[in-house]
Amino acid sequence: MSADPFARVGAVADAVLYEGYLLYPYRRSSAKNRVRWQFGVLLPRTWVEADGPVAEGISGSADSWYQRTECLLRAAPDTVLRLRVRYLQLQRKQIEALDEGRYRPVESLRGDDGTVQLSFDEAVPYEVDLAWPLAELLRGPCTAEVSAPPAVDTEELGAGRVVRRREHVRAHTTVAAEQLADGLFRLCVRTENAGEAPDARAPRAEALRQALLAAHTLLGGEGLEFVSQTDPPAALRDRARGCRSAFTFPVLGGPAGRSADGATGPVLLSAPIILPDHPQVAPESPGDLHDAAEIDEILTLRTMLLTDEEKAEARATDPRAARILDRVDTMPPEVFANLHGAIRSLAPAQEAREAPEARPAWWQEGGDAGLSPTTDTVTVDGVPLGTGSRVRLNPRLRGADAQDMFLVGRTAEVAAVFHDVDGSMHLAVTVDDDPAAELHGWYGRFHYFRPDELKPLGDGAEPRP
């Protein structure tokens, strides 16, 4: 491992840190950029619980005052556990005009060089590295402060100035360990906002000044390995399911690897958004666009089409928006061409391997002639499944999407059968006890499963004629 145990997950961690920081079209006037900071927001408890205790969730899209990560760890008792707690600290950029020798707050100001500045909420990264011997954690919980200090920075503009203010963010992290078996431990990492809101009924925009934004945790160290929460070794499956994280979701970081009996790794990323194990930033991506679930090609094209006036406002809104525009405006054609997409794998699906002559290995013009998602069927356990078939969901445990795993055992109705361009097949389903199932079916939003992840439900499995 390198001197920095978290270097291998740095790009992904930064993407988490700035996820949703500023959304296309990157202008202050955009409605999307008037309600900020959606993930991993830890506010003062007095503000969060003004109307009662928070309801725990698995990811961090809901405001909370704490974040808890529970995970399994294989290690020797003399191992040193290393942590890095990271978040953004809100920074209020206030423009002030010079008027008769005095400064007064304004929404915008043109500097002597012609550049316009807008008052806006920025954010700066803050992180704290912590380390404890595992033996010490086994004796009792250990706590460390992860607070960010207040600061005021001033930048002169000639006709006025820019004043950037950061308030004190008070927070601490507590780590506890419990031995479950020889060489196996359960860790609990809890980060809390320890501040108090001056006014528990203040608008959210004011409370955010004392908040941890996009809070997440990295865990690692020499001679240890973390157990995947979504793909644990068979012998540890029940123990892994017993781990309860709140407002965050732990996944293995770094390059993918597998032990003899399941997925483990030396680095864990506990993020406020649900990710798969070993998440990566696409190598074709030239830089962060900050927009949730971004598709670089689409956002780059849209950014190119902004008018000069819109680009000027975006540049005045935030330095990160200005850097995005600079990158888009100077992007070489070959870099842009790479954004169109890449095929990571053309591995044949199980059904294609069993009947290679049944489907083309890759789509060719005319290759989808005669296919009909609403009338096609696929045979599962000797039963043809198609539109209207009743099934029970049984997502595969290894490599499954985290959201799909929450649907294990639920019943559903097949909406369509789709043939993928790589020769595999997927069935679109609506979940029975989803109150919005009818609406999802109306506008075509489904869950998708492989045939081997579904079980026919008796007589109801027959497709509708």
C-alpha cells in the first residue's frame, strides 16, 4: 500500500465530495442551484430534530445530525486502523460595493477588469486523518474532534471587495470495535455534528453554515481487509446483514479483487450515496461536472450551447463553474469523441452461452427484426415468462445492485422482455407492493432482472394473451 492508504480511491472520493455541488446550467439563477447540498448533510441536532427524531435511512439524501457506518473487518489485533473523515464546509461569498468610503453588501459587482462577481454560497473541502490501534478500540470507543475552524478571507476588486466567511463547524467522530471471532471484528464509525443551531426554526440555508456537507469516511490500513456488504463471503453473510449503517453506505474501494470465498478489500468508502463495490470514475471523463448521475457527453454538449450571457453568469457564480466552461470551450475534438461511450465488456450472458445460435453476439443492423418486448417470452424453470407473468424476485447476491437486493423475496409482474445487444436478456418488472407501480408502468419506469433472478409464481406465471 502507498504512503497514503486512500490514494487509490481519491478520484471517486472527490466525486462524492462534490456530487451535486453545482448543477447544470451552473448559474445562480437556475432553480436547481437555489436549493443546495442534497447528500451527506449533517446539521446541528437542535435544528434537525426541531420537529422530532430523524428516521434512519441507508443513504444520506435526508438531512441528519449523525452518520453511522457498521462493517466487518478481518485483521490481527495489533493492526492500526486509519480513517479519513471528509466533508465540505459552506463558505458564504458576499460581494460588497465601496460606497463613499464604506462597504455595503450587494448581489453583484463589476470589477475594474470588467469581471462580474455574484454573491453565492461556495464550499471548501475539509478532512481529518485519524488512527487507532485495533487493540485500543477493543477496550472501548475512541473519539476525536473533526471540527472545521471559522475563517474570513477578503479579496479586493477596486470598486468593492469579495468577503468569504466560514463559520465554525463543530463535529466529532467515534470509533468502536467488537471481536466476533478469531481475526474477525465489527467496526462502528459514527460522525456527529456537535454544534447547536442559534435558532432551531431558522431557514435551512442558514443552518447549513454550521453543517458538514457531503460527509463521508474512508477506512483502511496495513494488514487488514474489509468485507463487502453487498457481496460478503458465504460464511459471513448473516454477520454482514447484521451491520446497520445510517445515512451512509459502505462499499469496497480501489481495484476489484476477490478472496477465495467472497469480496473483500483493504479500503472501505462509506458514502452518502449508494455505490457498487470498487466504484471508478470513467477514464474518458476529463473532469467533474458535479451534476448528479452525470453523463459527460450530454452535459458537455448542453454546456457548449449556453449563450454568452448564460456563460458569463455561470462564471460569475462560482470558480468551479468557470473551470467547467474553460474546459468545455477548449476541449480537443478527440477528447470530446471519447465521451461518446466505451464498451467495458462483451462477456456473453448465460443464456447466450447455452444457446449461442439463438442470439447475435453483438447488435447488427436488422438484428432486432422480429423482436417484441410485449409479446416475447423467456423460459424459466420450464415456464414461459412474458408480459403479465407473476414472479418472485431473487436477485443474485454476488455483483447485485444494492437497490435490487432490497427487493429480495418481493413479488412482481413482468411488463416486458428485452433482448440486449450483447445477446443477454432482461425482464422489466413492476413490484406489487410499490404504491407507485401503476404510475411507473404508465411512463415506463421499471426494475430490470435477468431470467435466473426470477421465480415463476404458479398459475399466475402465464403471460397475458
